[in-house]
Amino acid sequence: MKAIFEPYEFLTIKKEYMSDATIKIERLLYTGPLGHANSLKVEIDFLQNVVLPPVEMEYHNEFGIKTKVRVMDLREITAEKIRAMNDRVRYRDFYDFAIICLKLNVDLDEVLGLVKRKEVRKPISRRNILSNWQLAREDKADEKLAIYYTEELSDEQIGAKIEQLKFATITAPRFK
């Protein structure tokens, strides 16, 4: 991985992590087109699978530089948010899920079908998600987390979107 970035003198790796499951470069520093310092996060996971092909989109930036990027399909991002809401307690996962549902009109039945096709490390259940939502709300209320967002959503709005998730527990497929 490091060899990919070595030829580019303007890139500097400041923080990295490697395990049997993942490689993360959390602070790949670079200087932007106007001389401003910035950083990227690169993560490669050897265990999780991406089901849908990437989508090519125009990238709009403050510098007016026209370019396209390949990004994860919105349905796949939503499936990943469902998995994240099940596996960890981070308010931003619940916020992201709700804002996607409110603004971008995803079909939750289709998304849940994608979740079933992805790598499942621990059972994904509505009960886990609701329990983690309660804990995430408490963390937010206690101001334990710094949360930055472009549009405010109430906990009731987020909770209403989470309540729309009606599904049987999703477990890892059993192979013979």
C-alpha cells in the first residue's frame, strides 16, 4: 500500500494501522491546489464485500476543478449504515441513515436485501439497532461526542426513520 503513494512527493503518511482484516491510513497528508494542507483516509477491508458496482459522479469542489469520482452506490451506503447502527454506538450513523432516507428516497426493502448479501460478522437485528439508538441518544445528550452536520434533525425524526426498519434478524449464511 505504501508503495502506491511513494512516487508522489506531495503525499505523506502520518498515521497507519494494519491487521489481518484491514489496512488503514488515517492521515495521508497532502497540499491542495491552492496550497492548503489537507488529509485523506484510506481503508481497505479484506473481509467485507461490496455488492453493487461503483457509481461515477461529478465531484463539485470550491476550486472549480472538474473531475469525476467513483463512489459506493447509495443503496450500498445505506446497507452499510444499517450494519453500522447494529454493530456500534455512534450517533452519526443514525443521523446519516435518517438523512439518506429523508432526502434521497431509498427503497428500504431493497437495501435490506443488500444487507443479507453482505458479510455479517454478528447478527443484525432490529432489537440491536433500537438499543444502540438509545445509547447513541444518551451520548449525544451528555455531549460526549462532537457532532457536526449541515442540517439539524430531531431525535424524533431520526427515530421515526429507524422505526421503519422492519425485518427478521439477519445472520451469516451457513456454508456446508
